[in-house]
Amino acid sequence: MEPADASPPPASNTLKSLDDKELVQAIVDGQGDAVAELYDRYSGMLTALSQRILHDLADAEEVLQETFLQVWNQASRYDPKRSSVSTWLVLIIRSRSIDRLRSRQVKLRTVTAARQEKPHSHTSPEGVGNVLLQERRRRLQEEMAELPQEQRQVLELAFYGGMTQSEIAGRTGIPLGTVKTRTLLAMKKLRKALRQEIGELL
Amino acid sequence: MNNRDDNSEWTEDRLIESLLDSLNQSVMPGSTADGAESGAMLREYTELLGLFPYEIAPVAPSDRVKSQLLTAMRREQPVDRAADDSAAVAARSTSRWPRWALPIAATVAIALLGFFGLQFARLEEQRGTIERLAGQLRETNIQGAQLAQYQEDLARMQEQLKLVTSKGVEVCTLRPQIEAAVETDARGTLFVASDRQRWYLRIDDLEPCPQGRSYQLWFVTADGTAVDGGVLDIEHGVHLEITSDRMPDGTVAVNITLEPAGGSSEPSGPSILYGDDVMRIL
């Protein structure tokens, strides 16, 4: 008989101790539980992002499920040199949400109005309860609030609205050159302001 | 600002623009940066984009999303997992069915499908033939029955013709009686053979019998007795033909009355047609 302390820890506890990249590798190795762990870590943030784009929780949940199915099926495509796992997930679900938004042919003029709605706040044990994430959110909110409204507007239309700079110019009536300038200024400013948070992801 | 700063800023601007362009093309950023410095910068901007959603308060999806996800994962096999995945190899090696079994099973299934399809088509064809033959048989039977009916009718008509053209035949016309209780346009003709036994009665335009009543034929003898000749089966007002080999002796008149349904033992209702004017025509 093996000694009691020689038995391996439960798989879920083992997975919780893994960082994101190790989890992705576990998924590549066929561990479905690793997907569940990754889901627990990021589903709250990803659902919020998708809902922000789609303005529909049911649609956002569908996209969330599709996103993690893609992770399960294509985890080997993740390249740690290009992005962190969380950014990889963000870009996947954003892309899928934008695709769905376009397929629904939702008129972009409704986006601004709907965006004024305060997002539903739900508890997410792995999100809200995480001090690091709370601090990250506070910092993002601070820095976004520091941006001039016109710079923030073009960034949001690009990221959450899936619009090209030409489309933003057409949508807002702002000259294309001005849209580009505002976008570049906003991005550079945020990069400087959030250098610490970016560094945490690298 | 010197040229080096200008170039660096220009590069940074192009990186940001290419990064934002790549977002709209649904491709992962990172393939457009040349050099380590540009690569690092692009990576920082990529992570900056990844930070954006942290601004939003998280939204917990419903529990069913996770359970559905796990169910879907069990159904789907990862498509581009490494081919040399040891777990997959082990699973394949311990699999009960060899790889060639599926194509063979599919081929057999297709062959069986084709075979049963052919059999089904043949059965359908045979069923069609059977139905066609049954139809012809039914038609033949119908035609046979019609032929028998025609033959019977022809025989009766020949008999009637023989009677009405026989030597010594007497003819009696039946009409409504003057001041009859029931008005009618009906007319009748009675042919009586010379033996005064065989007779043939034809009645036209007699109205359908009222509900609960019957037309009844009476032979009236010289002493005034009415002998029951039977209830006439007239329902639809068409012409009626009756042939018989028996007529009461001493018949001098014929009467058709309207009686209670099923007839009476003696005339009780109004006379509809009456004939006593016998004429020998041949």
C-alpha cells in the first residue's frame, strides 16, 4: 500500500496551480478540465466583453461557448510570442462577437445609445473576487476616463464596434486624418499609462 | 525631435494602424513587425487591446453555458491537436475497431442501401402491376355483371316483344280515373297474351310514392273482386315494367291504388290508374 501523502492531488487543484500558458498546454494535451479551469478564470470578463459588443446576454453566452470550443479544438494554434492567453481569448471572442454583430446587421447608430446602459453586474467568483483583476479594472477605468471624449470615442468604435477608421470617419463625420490622429494619440497614451498592467501580461 | 525620433514615431504609428487593421481582418496581430524592437512594441499594443475589457464589470454567464460547453467538448475531437499526441495514439492503439473498418462499414452500408433500394423499386413495380391487373379484373367483373344484366334484360325484352307481338294479344290502357282523388300524369299499358295468363305491364311517369305509402296492383274480376297483383316498386318516378305468367281468371279490369306501406289485403286507398278498355290488336 502506498503512503497516503504519496497520492496525487486532485486534478482540479493541480490545474488551479497552473498559469494560463500551462493550462493551454494541458488543453493541447487533451485535458478537458483545463478548458473548464480557463473558463472559470476568464468567462466573466469575456462574457462582459461580448455582451458589450452584442448588447445581448444570450448571444454573448453563445459566443462564449463557441470561443471555448475553439480553444479546445485549436489550442495548439496559440502562440505565446504574440500575446498572453487572456489577450488571445479577448481577441478571439471579440472577433466572434463582431462577426455575429455584422451578421445581425445591427445598425451602428444604436451602439452609442445602448452603450450608455450600465452593464449588468453579476458576481463572478474568479473575476470579482480576484483582487488583481479588480485592481486592473480600476486602473483601466481611470485611464480610459482620463482620455479626451473624442479619443475615447474612436477607440471604442474601433474595438467594440468593429469599425475601420474609414467607417468611423463616415459614422462620426470626422475627417479620416483626424480619426487616425485621435486613435494613435489614445493608444500611445494608454500604453504609457498602463505599462505596468501590460507588463503583467507579458 | 531628430530623424531617429521621427522614424521611431512613424514606425509606431504604422504598427498601431496595422494592429487595428488586423483586428478587423480577424487575424492575430504579430506578423507585420520587423525587428525585435518593433516586435516588442507590437506585443505591448496587442496586450493593451487585451486589457480593454477589464474596464467592464464582469458578467457571470449562466451555469448551463459551462455544462453545455463541456458536453460539446465531449462530442468534438480537437481538430488540429498534434498528430503525435501520445494520448490520442494510445487511444487509437487501444481502439476496438481498426481504421479501415469505417470505410468498409460505409461501403457495405452503401451497398446494402443500394440493394434494398433496388428491391424496394422492384416491389413497387410489382405492386403497381398487381394493382393494374386487379383493376382490369374488377373492370372485367363489372363488365361481366353488366353483360349478364344486359342478357337478362335482352331476354326479358325478347319475351315482352314476343308477348306484345303474339297473335291474339290484348292491350289495355291504364289512365287516371275521372274525378280521381289523386292527380297524376302517369300512364300505363297492359299487354295480355292470348292465353290470358301471361301479361306485361308498363307504367310511365308515375310520381314517386309518398312516404309511408305503396302503390298496389289489383286485378278486378267480373264479379267485382279485386285480386292482389302485388306492390309496385316505384320509388323514383321512372317507368315500371312488370311481366308475369299468372293472371286471375275472369279479369276484366286493372286498378292501381295508393295503399299503406307494404300493401293491403283489399283496395283501401285512392285509385291512381285504372284500365278496363281492352283492345285486341293482332
